[in-house]
Amino acid sequence: MPGPRSCSETSWPRPASAWIRSGSSAAVFRPAGAVCSAGFPAPSSSCCRSSQASCCAAASCLPWRRRHERTVPVILLTLLSFTSSFAAFLLDLLLARKYGAGPIVDAFRAACVALILGAQLIVTQVLPHVIVPYVQRIRDRDGPSQAWRAFASLHLSITAAALVCAVLVGVHAERIGEWLAPGLASAGRTAMTALTPPLAAAAFLILVSGSLSAALHLCGSFGAGFIAPLLLNLGWLSAVLMTDPSNATAALGWGAVGGAAGGMLLHVLQIRRFSRRDGFPDSSWFTSRIPPAGLRTLAGGLIVPVSLSLAALHLGSILIQRALSVSGPGSVAEYMYAQRLTTIAYTPASVYGTRVFPDLARDASARAASTRVLRSLRDTAAIGVAAAAAAWLAREPLVAILFGRGTLPPESLARIADLFGTVIVAAPLGALMSLLQKTFAAHCWGGAMAAAAAGSTAALAAALWWIPAGADGIAWMWVSWIGLNVALLGLVAWRRWRV
């Protein structure tokens, strides 16, 4: 990394498409502006505006500014993520109080695991791994304008594929419902058939928003990606609150469409702002195509193995949902309530992993890359373990406070507390797995990531097939599944960096 530049070497104002590094060490698009001696944008105050001497004097404030620029976004993103998780939890409480634990709620949860969760997994686990490294390489080679052109071409391809998948899911809604939740009664299957088309449309909008969110990561903007899930949950909440219980299916379905549409609109507005600032090309980008070399890089190094990894992980979630649907009445609801509580421990570590991902995508030597990843893993584990330990110690009063005033009987509250004490172990493991997956994708180790996910999911499927278990056993299988993923990914990373 080049050393600090003197004021005589720093020319400002800089061009509108200048690409400089922010205080968080992540390569992002930045607008024109004054630049202090260490290459950071000058503050808006007169600290670095009056003269070159004052610009040099402002270099002493850079360490504080670097810490400030790292800390404040992480705090804001954590608050947004907690707010979204809280809205999702309020939705579960509202469903339990308004619709009970009947077939409509069971069908809604089963459809959400397959469609909404699947789309969100693609948004968080695949699209950033595909778009961020690909567009960043083009930016380094050809500049911001060509990077936006390449992103637009890739975004159109993702949108077309998502639209085809959504149409197919809506057409075959009945068959999909029978396979996803074989334990549902006839009323539950009817509700799931009615819920599948609107939830498929919402999943399509989520995928489009996720593609735009991955591009915003390159711009150093992470807020839209955390606000979109909040809008989705608010759409559900408002629809359920404003409709009669007899229209529960329509409220849950079209509430998801409204919330997902709001998230997509937010991403479109953000993309327009950044693309105008950084020199987005004219309408000719609509007819541009992904270069053959870039397409081969995506297909061979990123899209196929990362998609296979996603498919394996999502299949594991669906298998757990199927096992819960036949394990007894109430098992799905109790397990999902316990899973919802784990976001208390998972969210802070997940936010940190999202924040440091642009650093992991930068090209570096093996030693520098391993040092950066080990530091990120250490911090993620510390955050996740601390939050999980606090949640585990407070599990019984936490469940009593949150669910005690509902319609759940005392034995259900006790089972939720027991399940929460089990699944909370997977919260720091899940954050570590997510960060390792980001690292593998950033270094084009997609094949190893896909192999680890496929192997662990095969072990989970065998356990679910051969070992009959209730909700408690399924919870331990889920924790073991996440832990096996972390162990396999960590072993591969250690062997590759050791060589």
C-alpha cells in the first residue's frame, strides 16, 4: 500500500468518477471532493478546505475519523437489522394471536421457508459473491463507467432468470405444496396453494432488489439491503392488522408483494443516485452483453459452485421443515419461535461480516489474505459467542416475557425455552459459516464451498431419514449440520493457505 501523499502530490478537486478508498479500507465509489494527505476525503468543514497547510494539519484527525467511519455504519446497520428482526418477531406473535396455530399459519411458514427464505439466501449468499468480485475486477481494469455497464448486463440476466423461476413456481403451486409440507391437512394444503403464487412474486422482487443491493455494496452503501427486509415485514404486519381473519391467505400473500415492492423501489432509487454520480453510461447499456471471458469466469469460478452450495443449504432447511411437519402438531410453531429468537445473537455478528466483505474481496497475497480473514473470523466469533451466551442465560425469562401473554400454554413455553437453549448454539456458528462462505467466494474457491455444503447436507438427510426424532432431536441435527459446515470450510481454508 502506498504511503501517505503530501499536499503537493494531492490534486483536488478530483474527477467525478474518481475511485478512492474510504476510512473502512473498502474500495468504494466516491464523489469528487478534497482529499487530505493520506488519501481520505476531506471533511465538509473548513478543516481541510482553507489551504494546503490546513489539509496537512488535518491528517492528525484521520485515526479518529477512520474509527468513526468504521463504527458508526456498523451501529446503524445493527440497529436496522435488529429492527427488521423485531418486526418479523412481531409478525409471528400477531399470527399466533390472530390466527392461532392452525393450518393457515403452518402453510404460511412452510411456503416462506421454501420461497422467501430461498430468495433471501440468494440475496445474501450468492449475489454479493457473484457481483462484487466481478464488477470490482472490471472497475479496476476499465474504470467505473464500464463497471456499471457490466453490472447492468448481469442484472438483466439475473432478473430474467428470476422471472422464469417465479412463473414456474406459480404454475405448479399445488405440487410444490404437497412436497414441501406432507404433514399438512387438506385445509393447510389449500391455503398453501393459494399462498404460493403471491409469495413467488414477492421472491422475484426480492431477487431483483438483491442484485441491486450487491452493486450498492461496491458503493459503500449497505443501508438499503438492511431496510428491504424491514419493509417486507412491515408489509406483512400492516396487511394482517388491516384485514379480517377470514381473508388471512390474501393478506399474507399480497402483504409480501407490497413489502417486497417497496424494497425494490428503495434499491432502484439508490442505484440511480450512485450511478449518476459515478458516470453511468447512457441507454446503450440495455443492449450491452457480458464479455465472453467474463461469462466464463462467472460460470466456471462463481455462479455454478456458489449456486450449488446455496441449493444444498436450502435443501437442508426444507428437509428440516418437512420433518417438523410430520413430527406432531405444534412442533413447527414452537421450533420457528425458537429460531426467531436466535436472531438476537446472530444479527450483530452477521452485520459485522457484511461490513467487512469488501475487504475480503480485495486481491492480496496469501499471507495478507489469511491474516485479514483470521482477524475477521476472530471478531465474528467473539461477537457471536458473547451475544449467544447472554441470550442463553436469559432464555427462560425472555420466552416468558415475549410469549407469556399469548395463547400458548405453559408446556409450550417450556418447550420453546428448551429449543431456544439448543438452537442458540448455532448462532455464532452460522455467522462463522457465512463469513467463511464469503471468503471462499472472494477467492474463487466455489468448488470447495459447494463440496462442503453438499457433504454436510447429505449427512443431515441421512440423519433425518434413519433417526426418528422430535423437535428436540431435529434442533440438535440442525446445530450439528451448521457446525459440520464450519468445520469443513475451515479445514479447506487452513490447508490452502498453509500450502
